[in-house]
Amino acid sequence: MKRSVSRALRWVLTAAIVVFLVIFARTINWTAAWTSIRSASVLLLAAAVGVNLLTIVIKAIRWWLFLRPAGSPSFALALRATVAGAGLNNVLVANGGDAARVVFVSRSTGIPSSTILATLALERLFDPVGFVILLVAGVLLFSLPPSLEKWHFPAEIALVVIAILLSWFVYASRHAKPEHIPERRSRPRGLGGRIRAYLVKFAASTQSLTTGPRFVGALVLSMLSWAGQFATFQLAADAAHVAIPPAGSLTALLAINLGLLIRATPGNVGFFQFVFALAVDPFGVARNDAIAVSLLIQTLQIIPVTVLGVALAPEFIFKRRKSRLAVVDAASLSAVEKRDELARVPSQP
């Protein structure tokens, strides 16, 4: 691609992103949000922003646990792609930023997208697992509304089933036999054949990345991420001087994530406020205060991450795809040069 064409496309992409941001900004009640921010505690506000950004870093580390054995050892790349994906999730529907993460890392490393998708699938697997653990712990530690209390027993059963399935998954992947059928290794023909081959590569990559210690580490990081989200909710309420007990913040966090399995609108604006107000109503929180806190939470969670993510997206989109062979050749050449350099160093008497 010529430099002039690439530059023109970059400007077109930037303009399209700006349009998306303008459309997205029009969906937010900025007057109410600004009123909440203006009267909020600056110190607690900064703490909430910092904790929320820390949860993004934790998710990047969790993904990096699976990216590194897949051939992408750079944590900086995992972090940039995670931030970019999170930012794009706020301006796209149906978690489009997650699909972008796969494209970003595959383009930057030359690793097949099926392998990157496998790492992302494993990383995202621990979000619902952590949610179930958080629900069980919340019911045991706090007095939650009946709408969540009734999920106590089903959540415990789900937690046991998840533990059994994860253990079986690790065992099965460690004892899986390699494929020896020539027909399945032949070059796929047609769209259906290519899709089947892609899924086979995806499954093989998932098995090769599955280990017990890696799963334990991902689970610990998931619980830290959920704890960070809980702290963000509580800090935002405290910053806005609205008395929401920890049980109320936990109820809101669980209810919102239970209803937002798929992003229906950019940033989940609107539905977030509705669910938050309903969740904290049993704790005596006035609806106006609940809306103010929910707007403040979304402002904290969306604006910094979206700005960072949109700023990083063009870097990945216009990065030329690397060849894995070129990466290996470069590493081999570097090793040869280092060996020759050592050979030229005179030995000490």
C-alpha cells in the first residue's frame, strides 16, 4: 500500500471514529453527569478511575498468560490490544472490541487468528466463572435482595459443575492424542472446508494452552478484576456522597453484569442506569441519586478507556502483518550475530 493511500485511509478512519464518538456522546445526559462529577470528591474520583484502569491491566495479564505460550510473549502488546479492545467495546455493539483484539494481535505477530481466538476464548472463560464465585460469596457474606438470594443454591451447583468441567478440560487436553488422519490434514477445499479447518486449529490451540497452573492463575486474576469492579462502584457512590452500602454496590454489579451478557448499545448507556436504579432501590437509595451514581460510574469507566482505546486502534489497524517465518529468521539472525560478536572478543590470558 502506497504511503499516500495509507495516510488517506488513516484520516478517513480517524474521521469515522470521531463520528462514532459524537453519536455515542449524544446518548449520554452530560448535564446530569457533570452535576454529579462537579459535586464529587476529587480524591475518591481519582481513586475510582485508577482502580477501574487497574482492572483493565489485570485482564491484560490474564490474557497474556495464554498469549505467551501461544507465541506472543510481549505483555506490552497484550496490554495495548486489551485497552484498544475495551475502548472499541464502548463505541461498538455486541462486544465488537473483542473481535478487534484478535485481529490486532494476529496482525502484529503473524500468529494465526484461530490461535489468538483460542487464547481469547480461554481468557474470557474466567469472567463468568468469577461471576458465579462472586455471586456465591455475596450471598454468603451479605444480605442481598430476594431476587438474588434465590440464585444461591443454583449458583453453588453451577460452581461445582464448573470446577468439574475445568478439571476435566485440563485432564483431557493433557491426554489428547495428535491427529494422524491424512484426509483431515489435507488442504481444505471450499468455504465449509476452510471453516472446519479453522475450528480444528482453534480446538488444537485451546488444548495446547490448557494447564492447571495457568487456569489457577487466570482464576485468581479474574477474582481480582471483579474485586476492582466492586471497588469502583463503591468509590463512585462515596465520591458522589450517596450512601450505598457495600451490599448495594455488589447487588448492582451482579445485576448489571447478569443482564449485559451481550452489549446491545454502545457503552450499554441507558440500560445500565435502569438496572442500577432497580438494584439499589431495596437499600433505600432514591432514584435520582441512583441515576447520578450510575452516570458517574459510566463516566469513570467509559471516558478514560475509550480515549485510550481509540487512540491505540489505528496503530494496530495500519500495522503491517508480520510473517512468523520472518520473526523466526530475525531471531536466528540475531543469535548468529551475537555468536559472531562473542567470537571476535579476544580471550583473556
